[in-house]
Amino acid sequence: MAHATLDTPFTIADAEELYSIPAWGSGYFRAGKGGDMEVMLRSDPSQAASIHGIVESLRVRGHQVPMIVRFPQLIEDRLDRINQSFAAAVSEAGYEAHYQGVYPVKVNQRRMVIETIAEYGARYMTGLEAGSKAELALILVQDTHPEALICCNGFKDDDFVRLALWGRKLGKPVVITLEKYAELERVLRVAREMGVPPVIGIRYRLHAKGAGQWEASGGDGAKFGLTSTELIDAVRVLREQDMLGALQMIHCHVGSQLTDVRKIKVAVREAAQVYVDVRAMGADVRYLNVGGGLAVDYDGSKTTFEASANYGIQEYADTVVYTIKEVCDDGGAQHPVIVTESGRALTAHHAVLVMPVIDAMGPTRTPHDLPPLDGEVHQLVRDMRELARSVSIKTYREVYNEAVSNKETMHALFDLGYLTLLERAYVEQLFQQVLTKVAKVVEQLEYVPEELEALPKRLADTYVCNFSLFQGMPDHWAIGQLFPIVPLSRLHERPGREATLVDISCDSDGKIDKFIDLRDVRSTLPVHELRKGEPYYLGAFLTGAYQDVLANTHNLFGRVNEAHVRLEPGGWRVELLVNGQKARRVIQNMGYEVDTLHGWLQEEIRESEQAGIALSDEEKRALVELYDAELVGYTYLEQV
């Protein structure tokens, strides 16, 4: 379907196409009939709710934005989809073992996320994976299924191993994964000291690599894993110590956000071959863990682009199951229990970061009135006026190139003192007029000249959003990860502006100027003109994986407010409200104490008085009250 032209009405269907909502929404998000962005249950689309309505309802009750709105039912549905896909693949293939998922809590350790996965996932024996002692401490007390695996990955010290073995003593199916050869001696030693038989997994360093942003995390140069030589020797050591029965899992990792299903198949085949050969060496290995990497299609393009994937969940499950079955059947080996560690695919969809737009700036917005030029008008100004009048379909390229040349001349003349600041302002304003008129011509062209491809971004507005990129979407800042961003209201109106986004931090990197598109990466986001007194929210979607974990307090902007929302027939309810960090908490994390800060403030007041700057008692009280209020206030801009 082609985009609506300016002469035709703009519809909800146009909005869904413009923002690619059906492509990346996975059946959870849609543009509602009233023009609001809606969240819904895939199993029952009639249970839908306006995200804008949820946010406005909470704001009226005094809960400030920015805010993360979490929908635990979407995590539940992702558990259903992954497990049902593997169950279908196992049944269709005649696979002789089952599938058992494990969630790596490093992806998002928020309490709601872990508890939802542990409790709802119990029906699927969904386990949890720890990569540190702190994560293991969280996992050991979760209410998981008795047969749900607890996988201990990452480098380990003695206490990490002890805590894992205490889990075995408590009757939990804890698997200690060897990430390097030297950990074998540590695990066996601590197990002997405690008198607890360990269950061991060995991560094998695959030669095969994934594709996408994290391709380098796999292959021969991977951070973790034993080589073929080390694996063979580890089996020998276990056999000599009569501990070969402890080896129950072969583990591998291809990479995160694997974009190409063909690469997955190659890696799984290699891992399955290792499993077959280790069993042939006498080890009664039960599990084959093919790691994480199940991708999320952030842009909806269904391609091997780093923000997408050329496969779906069912194709992923079919690829893993059929590949392992084929290798095992060829090698005469028992089919292993298949384990995956999907994290991103479980959690990304459940969280929406809501960013209020608080201002708009840009070269094409209402120009400032300039005072008239005195005396004879400079030739450069006259030339620019003439260019602004002469833009047409026949002249647009010539006019554009001449205007660019004139602007460069203007800077040189100004630097040498031959142009006044006012004359410079006239040239700059006229230059923007030329660009605006040229852009209108270019919009009608089938082919855009190369020198004009960046024109939309050059003329775009800058929408200032009340959030911190470093706290809300750190992956966009750090590695250029794309997230779908959509206005939460007015989707039945044609967006009349194009904008890039900036946050309220004082860092120049706090900006978003790359947006999803089915064919390319957009440099601007279609947005609506702001209306005075009317909130305008943008939602950043698919932010539930890694963003909470990697967030930082740059500029001392802390965690934002959260609402955990459950959809119900005919409406929704808030299960839990979690307050964002107050300034005091963020400051204390940097090593300061509130009492000390108060003392320093009083000292500053005394020193100012000694310097002859007298404050009245009322002014002192006002200063201290404001200071106290800021310490307990939201770290973001508060709307009154």
C-alpha cells in the first residue's frame, strides 16, 4: 500500500504503515481507532488498552513522566510462544527428548521480570541462568519448577562454586558450566571439600560464528569456552577421577541477536557433533545447551540487518530441533534435552519507555523578526534573496549549489570582518528559505540527487524529550541499537513535521537521529506539531532487554518511575507502581551523605555573609527548603 498523499485523508492504516507497527509489534501493539497507540494480548486482541491513556491516568494521579510502562503478560506470552514452538517442532520431527528453556537474568534482573519468568514459566520447567554470585543469590530463592535448570555461567571463584553446590544440597538442579579449563580443578576441589557431587556443563568454543551486531562474541576468538584439546583433556580428567558421570551438559554460544537462521544452523550442527563425540567418549551427557541469540525484529524488515532477523520463533525452533536430530541420528547418539538461553526474545517486548516532548526547535520553525538593514544592502544578501525567489523544478539543483557556495562565502567574509552579524543572520535565514523550497521540490521527485539526500535531516526539527538516553536507551548511545519510536497519540492525524530527538542531559551524545525503517535507516522521525497545553508523548518500544541493566546515571539522572500494568476484559489495572530514584539516592551512590551536604550548604551561607552577601532569614529558609526539596525530588524535569 502506498503512503497517503497530502491530498488524501490520513488513516490509522497509514500510521501503522508509516511507523511499521505490524512489522515489529509481534501482535502486541497497534494504532487504535481513536488514534492512540494500544497494547493488546495476542491471544485476545479485544483486551487492548491505550498506552497514552494509561500514562495520562497515572500522571493525573501525580506520577511523573518519563516513565516505563511494563506489561508482564507480554513476557508470559513470549514464554508460551517459544515453548509451544519447540513443542511443535519436537512433535513434528519425532524428536525423542524434550525442550527446556533457561532465562539468562543478565538480560534484565528487575524483580518483576525474574518473578514472572520463574512463576509463569514453571509450567514449562523454565530455568534461570546466573553469570555472577549476585545473580545466583537472586536465582536460588526463586519459586521455579523443581526440575527447572539453574545454570551457572561466567568466570567463578570458590564462593561462586560453593553457593552453586549449596543449591545442589537444597535439591535444586544446579549445573556449573566450565567457561575455561582451569575451572575444572576448582569445581572438583570445592565439591570434594563440601561432599556434594557436582553437575557439570562444559562450554565448547565453536568455530562457527553468528551474524549481526554481536558477531564477534562467537567463533575462535570468543571470550568463553574450551577448545577441542581442552575438552578432550577435561573428559580424561573426569574419567580418571571417576567423575565422568558429573558431566551432563555440553554448552555453546553463537552470539546475541542472531540475524541469519543459516548461521544458526551451522553453529547448532557443530555443537551437536561435539555432543555426539563426547557421548562416544563415554560421558552420559544429557543436555545440549545451544545458548542464546534468538533475535528480536526491532525494525520489522525480516532481513539479516543487525536490527532485524530473517526468521521467526517457529523457524528457529525447527532449525534447532531438526539439526540436532539429524546429527544425533547420523552418529547413533541419544537425543539430548535441548536447552536454549533466550533472554532478549523473552523480555524485549514487555517494556515501553514513555518520553514527554517538552520543546521543539528547528530551522524551519517560525523565523525571528530581524531588524531592517541600514544603508546599502550587501550584494551577498541580495543574491540570496534572488535565489530564494527562483527555486523551481528546473532550477532547484543550481539554486541549491549556489546557495551552499554563498553560505560558505558568508562565513569567510564574516570571519574577516566584511559582514556584520545582522547581515550574517539575513544570509542564514535566506539560506534556510532556499533549503525549504528545494526540499518541497525534491519531495515530488522519483530520484533524489545524492547531494540532496541529507536535506530532510538538515531541515528537521529537534524535539526535546524529558528523559536521559544514557538511562533509558543506553544501547542506542553505545552501539547504535535501533528501537521503534512512535507517538502515543494523534495517530489518526498526518504527522506534519520531521524531527530528531534530544534528551535533557548536557551531553552532545544524548540524541537520537537514527530510526527504524523497513527499507533503510531513517534519519528523522515523523512527528506532529506540538499543541500548547497538550501533552505529547513518544514511546520507545522493545526496550525490555538489557536497557534496565546497562542504564547509567550520567548527569545524575536516575531510574525513572515504573508502572506494571495488567490488561483485563474491558480495561486495565496497575499491579505495582515503582518510584524512580530520587536525587538523594543517586547522589548517595556517588559517595555523598545528605547530612554532609546540608553542612556544606550552611557553610556556604555563612561564608557568603562574611563576604558581605547578606541573606535574610526568609531567603535562607527558602534556599534550604528548595535544596531539601530537590534532594527528595525526581531527577527529571517535573511538569506542574
